[in-house]
Amino acid sequence: MTIHNARDEDIQPKTGPRSLADLFFSFTLLALQGFGGVLAIVQRELVEKKKWLTPEEFVEDWAVAQIMPGPNVVNMSIIVGGRHFGLAGAMAALGGMLLLPLLLILTIAIIYAPFAHYPPVVDALRAMGAVAAGLILATGVKLARGLKKNPLGPRLCLLLGALCFIGVALLRLPLVYPLFGLGLVGCILAYRKLAP
């Protein structure tokens, strides 16, 4: 007789993309859903719906994607594609992220240019920015659950996050200083905790 606790329901087997085409079309659909607040969409698709990553893997991969040059979600697509199909997977995921959205944005830019200064258009874009900020905040709260298994523990992770927020949002430091300063501190502390 097997005893299940409430957390066993949350644990589901991890899968992966079935083919390069699956990878390409999955990232194309992901890219078409992401207007500003793409972190929420990426997390929901890759962790909750497709189950290509565990919550912990997502947090780790997203951290790597953020410190690499370029857009975070594009970096994430390369990481995921490369993990499953090597260089061909990385290129398929990258193509999915960029091809159709590029064509769509070029079309929108051509249509948008004559109306860019109309107040209703400006107000609509400001409203979309507020929605994107809300999506990012909600995803941050969801991702905080992954900190339970982090070697630094949730309190220290939240402290480092708060210090980063203070440095960037309140003190207006360039992102490179908190990134490398607090990132180095976090790496050293994690290394010390994980060292035998």
C-alpha cells in the first residue's frame, strides 16, 4: 500500500519536446503570446503545461538566461532547445522565437507609424505596460516556491533580491553593479553551503 501526501499530486513526470518541429512551433506560440510580460507565459508553458522543466530547473535556467547578453526569453529558448536536441534544437527554438514575431512586428510597425501620436494609441500602450508589470510580479511570486530547495534558503535569496531591487529601482544603479556584485556574493555563499 502506497501512502501519498498532498505534495505528490504536484509532482508529475517531466517530459520533453517530441521533435525539432515541436520545439519550433512551441516557441513560436510562446513568442506570439508574450507582449512585455513574457516571464509569466514562459513559466506557465514550459513548467506547468508542457512539463519540459521542473520549477527548480526553470528558476536556474532563467537565472542563466538573465545574465547572458540578449533577451532573456530568447536565451531561455536556446538553453531548452540545446538541452534536448543540441545545436539543431537550439537553432529550432531560436527560429521559433524570432521568425514569425519578426514578421508580425515589421507589419505592425508599418501600420502603427501613422497613428503613433494619437492619444488613444499612447494610452493603450501605457495600459499594456501596466498589465505586463502585473504579470511579471505574479510570476515572481509563483517562482518564489522554487526557493525552498535553493541551497541559500528562501530568506537569504529574498534578502539578495531585495538588495538588488533597492540598488536598481531606488538607487538607480546600472544593472551591471548589482548583477555582478550581489551575483558574486550569492555564488560564494552557495559554494560555501554546497562545499563538502
